[in-house]
Amino acid sequence: MSELLIKNGRVFDPINSINGDIMDIAIKNGKIVDDISLSPDTKVIDASSMIVMPGGVDAHSHIAGSKVNSGRIMCPNDSRSGIEKRTKITRPCSGYTVPNTFAMGYRYAKLGYTTVFEAAIPILHARHTHEEFGDIPIIDKGGLVLFGSNWQVMEAVRENDIEKLAAYIAWGLSASRGYGVKIVNPGGGEAWGFGKNVSGLHDTVPNFDVTPAEIITGLAKANEMLHLPHSIHLHCNLLGKPGNYKTTIETMKLLENIKPSMDRQVVHITHMTFNAWGGTNWGDFESKADAVADYLNQHDHVTVDMGQLIFGNATTMTADGPMQYANARLLATKWTNGDVELEDASGVVPLSYIRKMYIHDIMWAVGLEVALLTKNPWQVLLTTDHPNGGPFVNYPEVIALLMSARKREEEMLKLSNKMRDRTTLSGIERELDWYDIAIKTRASHAKILGLTDHGKGHLGAYADADVTIYHINPDQVDAGREHATVKKAFEKPAYTIKDGEFVVRNGEITATPEGRTFWVNASVPEEDNTRLMKDLRLKFRKYYSINLANYMVQDNYVKHPVVIKAGGS
Amino acid sequence: MEITDATCSFCGSLCDDLTVKVEDNEIVDVKRACRLGASKILGHERINSPMIRNEAGILEETSFDSAIDKASQILLHAKRPLLYGWASTSCEAQSKGVLLGEILGAVVDSTASVCHGPTTLGVQEKGLPTASLGQIKNRADLIIFWGCNPIHAHPRHMSRYSGYLPGFFLDRGRQNRKFVTVDVRMTETAAISDEFLQIEQGSDYVVLSALRALVNGKDDLVPDVVCGVSKEDLVRLSGMMRSCRFGAFFFGMGLTQSKGMYKNIDCALSLTNDLNTQTKFVITPLRGHYNVTGFGQVCSWQTGFPAVDLSRGAPYYNPGEMSANDLLMRDEVDASLIVASDPAAHFPSTSVHNLAKMPLIQIDPYANATTEIADVVIPTAIVGVETEGTAYRMDGLSLRLRKLVDSDYPSDEEILDKIIKKVSRKGDVC
């Protein structure tokens, strides 16, 4: 089949510790190979003076499913802002914060990304997520499944039956064709069923007699019992509230003694922009990113992502129902809510991040501070929590900010003085290098998801031939000074290659293959499953509004599955 | 053979607990379905063969190939084609409809534009604070039916989701819940409710506004009588709303298609939003056809909009300008494809007149008023009975409909796919 040789590129492949070496990358039949013998059919790309990286991986983005579509339905103004015509090979596009499915795939590919994970799937609505996945071209996908306010989870935690909890996680991942355990404001989604919230890690969830702390530790233990490729993935309690950094750090401390079942973190705490807040109200609101980074610098069982704020329009969407209602009331804006029976809550609120509004300015700084103050680049992923902090198309802006203290200074001139006083950003001189960026935009994402052994995030032999080539020469560009050049290069890669095929050349889509979907099939002891199914049959008979037989995502909805096996040792 | 857990493809309730008895590829019995659903599943008269209207004006039987050929020719020669309907077919067929719209540069619109379209406009103004139907079953101790009559339109809604069944927090079912119906006339739903508020026709916006005033503590603003309702009654209703643990507001076309239209919905959504400062309240439109919700979902994720004009090569949406009736009233449409719906029976007469005078292609298992004005008729298999497919329940839950018996008829999806192949140019994305 097809052979391709990328010659003389400056290769950044952190998983294989390759830091800007001049190398050739050989591709055969969609995989990276050690070497190929040149034949007349071998395509050769001269990548000298260009950067070569593995295809981008995004471990946390909201790209498909009921809440994304709710965002589209309630915001036709947003859809109108990103209109692109149909071409010979591409379907028409729309949207900025909530692009249509086709744009979702094309725009990620145009940025050099080839794998993206949806960060919140209610099991009940998983079929919808997979229908949209099917209409997102090019990129490979996977999804994290909501377990944090689920009745079956809370009951098993209350009974301290971690085996049954593990059996339920395995069943839920299979039912949703999902990849990992997502926890959003644990217990809060259930409390929101009657319009309430939980007030902290040790507050009792109404009617279920468990605390968020118990839910988190129970799920973490079950997650490790199952040897899942990814750790628990957590949106902390009290997100969006001044002073929440204490809860965030306390949450990380809860999990210090849990042993990971494989070489990775025990917990991934997501979108730090919204979690590292000091102050007691909006008046004395301040950044506590330094405190969170201090903790991260001393502990390696936690990874986080930025959830960087981007000024302009965003559409916030999350399973944190009570937080979204508070947002909508605070901003007097429109509000969509979507409680999911027995499982979770959700809310969608469009908003705008405005420069010189000091709360937004400080939030903008928080994401950058966490990324820059945390010493280990592998510990903090680059995300915007698309589209909560802002749309993913702004990743090049974030890269430029991380690589250039000068750019940060220029930006800060446009912002309020309170931002300077209440964050540490203006004192930070650190500038990330190309290697750091390769870590934060692909290598670490693949590693924390447990995808490196499945061919993602690196360019070692047998990896998927997902490669991005950027039009920029690290020898000639001083990223600190020429940040505009850096941003431009990351906005428009010279080539994006997916499974050995050119999907983007010079910013234009050239092919639209269908991506694959990763999901995890975990096995559990039969006796645990038997106990679980007794519970579930009762729940479906009495409390769910659909029958058990119609609940699981049917195979028709996952056209190109990649099934990763997990389960007890 | 008995098929269990079958899903009914009649109304937006998508009851998924039917047991269907099949003998020699014929459905002989349906258990648990309502009369509407059972009548569809047990089968009734349908279009037997593809037909093309001849020069004498009579529909003449023909082959599928020639009907598809003729349909493709009509669509290829049209400058302003309208692809309309979509409420009673699968998401897979709807998805093909959007693609066909792209290739032709057509307007793609659904029956929602004459039904719950104003609901979507209201949602664009205020969002939709809603919940899955099971959440309502387990928690709601107050149910409000406004401008709707589910006993007739969604016969099993109350027994499955919104009333009679016990829920996790309401172990005595109906006895734990209060029903309130607001309507312009006494209905069957009103008759079994604990409270019935009869309001003057067209006064929904005013009554909803008065309730908002009361819920927000502005009692002084409300006069003694509001559009036929006494202040005393309104105070009692607002009190019930504020003091319930979980309230659910269901509404139908009595709210969307009466005076005020989307502003009524805006007001009901705002009331729901306000009530959440004091208790828990959700709101859900009672959607009619079994997959009208699905069209809004598919069209939104594929184009960004719940209905779309693709004549510019890119999605464009402006209800009031590009909806089916806007185009038809202006006499812009020069050919139409009507899938799984009956505009001839439901559109204003000027629209129907303008629809009838131009070539019209119908894809539908059943004959209806639109068949009488169709030039090409293509019968298809019934989704959820003779072919599989996806549909969305009124609360946005996606379900897979089963195939119960084999059929010689092709599916809507297959017919649309053949038309797409005929009208697209070589090498184009399709």
C-alpha cells in the first residue's frame, strides 16, 4: 500500500525523547515504521526547516452529543458566525463556539489534531453522542462517561461494595461505548434534581447518604481495580465559586494514597481556569493558581489541564447543572438545563469573556499561571475546555502565550490592573519551548489517556501514522520575540497526515476519511456482574423511562470501533 | 414469534415497551400500545406501487427505477427546490435529506415550522430548562399541562412519564402528584386534573405574565381578573408552583400556535427560569410526530440550524424568510420533495395552491391529501415496523427503532440515496 517518507524534519516526539533532532519519518500502510526501502511509489516530503510532531491529541473537549447540540439550537447567532461553503470534498460548515459536526472534524484537522476526546457523555444519551461522532470527519474519537451523580454508583459507594461499583463502571462503559470515568461536581447533579447543590467534599448528598469525597475515592479505587487506561477525570465540587482552590487541593489530597494500576496519574483534574480561585466573593476574587501549582510540584499523582479562557464568545456546557443555573442568573442570560434520570444533570449557558472585566482577566491569567508555574510540562495539558473557556481554534493563541513572555506582557497591557495585583502572571518569565508544546498538545494527552500503547501521541514504530508538519524553523524563529509567526505557523500546518494519508495541505482539507472510535471493554468477575444486574433490572423496571433492552448503544452507531480491553489483573 | 421491547413509531412519546406478535411475517397482535400506535403497527391502507402522473392527470403505476429517475429529473431542473416534511421518518433518512439539500442548493424544512417551530424560537431567546421524562416520573409532584391534551394526542404519556406511575421519590404515583390543566376549553386532560384554569382564547401571554409577576412577589401588579381568570385562582396556582418540590410544565400547540406564538414560549420559559430560584421546575414541549424532534437534532448538528436554506452553498437560516410557508406564500418554490408528511392537509390554501402547481414528489408509505397533488409518488417501508432507524423522543432521547417484519418496500433512506447518486456530480462529496 502507500508509503511516505518525511525527510529531514526537525522532529519533536517527547514520548520517545526526541527533542528537535533532524530525522526522517517513514510511513507504511498507515503506520510509522523504522525504515522503508524507497520505491518509485514512495512519496517523499522535504520537511527540512519544518517542525514535525505527532498528530495533536485533545483529551478534553466538548465536541458531540446532546449538550453540544443544545448549544447549537439555542445559539443560531453562533452558527451564523462560522459559515463556510460546501466544496467538492467538504460539507458546508457553520459555527464558532459550537461548530457543526463537519466543521468540528475539519477545523481540528486543520490545526494538526487527529484525535479528540469528548469529555462528558451521559450513558442514557450516549447514542446521540455516537451519532454526532459518526458525522465528525477525519479525527479519531473517544468519550468520557459521567458517573459522579449516578444512583447505582452512589448506592455501591454507600454499601462500600467496590467490586459492584467496578462492575457497574465496566457495564456503563460498554453500554455507552465509552472510554473512561468522568466525574462532574460529584453528588451535585443528584442534589440538582431537587434544585439544590452540595456545598463541599464532605457535605452529604440528599437522599443517598454519601459524600462527594466518598464518591470520588470509591470511583478512583474501582477505576484502578479495573486497570482502565485512563484515570478518573474530575470536574471538582464548587467549580466556578471564589475560594474553590481549597476544595481543589483537598480533592487532590484525598487521592494521595491510591495506587495507580499502571504508569500514569491517579486523577486528572480538568479545566484549572475554573478551579484555582481565591477570594470569598466576586469583589475580592483572586487567583490561587500558585497554591495549586505548588501542590502539583510536590505530587505526581495528579495531572490537570488548563481550560484556558479566550476573550470573546464562549458557550459553557457541563454536567454541573447547579453551577450553570447560577451562571445564567448571575449573567441574566439564557439557560438550557438537561437533567438525566438516575444519572446526572447538565446545563448550557452562552457567554462572552470581556477584556477589562477583571474577573475574566483574572480567569485568563489563572490558566496560564498553572501551566507556567507547574514545573513538569507533562502535568498540565493545553486545553480551552472547548467551548467553555473558548473554542479550540484558539489553541495557537495559547501556544504563543506560553512560549512568549513578551506576548503575555502585550496582552496584559489591554487588561485591568486588578489582574496584575491579584495574579502572579506578570512576574513569570518562563517561556515554554517546542518540546514543551509537543508535550502539552499531544504527548501528554495520549499518555494520560493511556493511548500511547495504542498508537497515539508519538512517532515510534507501529504508532498510527498521524503526523503534523508545521511551516516554521526553530533555528530561525525566536518564539519569545516572534510570537506572531509562531501563532501563524500553528494555525496553518503545512501538512496534517492521518493514518498515512494527507488530510490537510497548507490549511486546506485534501481528504476526509472517517475516524475511529476508541472504547474500553473491561471484564469483571461474573458474581459481581450478577449482583449488579439484579440492581439494574430493578432500576429499569421502576425508575428509568426506557427498557433495559433499548438502553445500550447498538453496534450500528460505532462504525469503526477500536476496543481496548481492561479488567482485573 | 414475539418481539419484546419494541418501540412505537407513532408519537413523540416513543413508548419502547411493546410486545408484538408476528406470524408468517404478519403482525397479528400488539400489546401495551395505545390505539393510535396499535393502528399504525397493525397496518392499514398504504400506497402499493410507485406512480407518476400522466398527461391525463392520473397517477399511473410505474417501477421504482422510473419513479426515481423522474424525481431526480424534476429536482435537477429546479431552481428553488423545497425538501419538506421529515417528521415521520428516521434520523438516517433525515441525514440524507440534508445532504440532498446541499447538492441541490435546496431549502430543507420540517413540519416543526407549522407546529413547535415557535418553541425553537423561544428557546433561541431563553434556552430550555428541561429534564428527561424519567426524571419527571421520579420526582415531579406538580404537573402542568398548558394548551395540550395528552390523553388524546399522547395517550400513554401520563401513564408512562407524567402522572400515574410511582417514581423513586413518589411511591404512590398519582396520589403524590397534583395535575393542573390550563386551556381555553374543557378537555379530557382537564377533566382528570386537580385544577383546571380556563383562560380566554389568545390570552396565554398575559396569564403567563401574571403568574411571573406573582412568582416574583409583584402581587400588586396583578389586577383582580386576568383574561377571565380571577386573581385568586392565579395566586393559588402560583402558590402551588412555588411550593412544589419538582414541577414539570408540558405544553402543546395551544401555546405555540395561538396569539403571541414564540413570545408565549419565551414567557413560559422565563417563568420556569424564575421558579428555579425557589424550587425545581422544568419545561418540555409535547412533540407530536414520532421523530420531529430528531429532524431538529440532525439538521442542527449537520448545519448548525433546525431548518436550512442551502441555496448559497452554505447553511442559511432566517425563519420568516426561508421557512416552507414563507417560500410558498411568495410563490418561490418551483419543485418540491415531500417526505413523510402531509402539507396539502395542513398548509394555508395559498401555499397548497402554489405547491400543487409545480412538480411535487412524495415519498411516504401512506396516501394522504398531498398524494392528490403529487406528480411522482414513491412508497416506502415503515420505519419501526418494516425497517430499523433512529428516532428522538420529545425530551431529546435517542432510541433505535426495531424492524418487526420484512418488507418488499425500500426504506426512505435507500430511495433518497438513489436520488442523491443521480443528482450529484462525479467526484463530489455525497
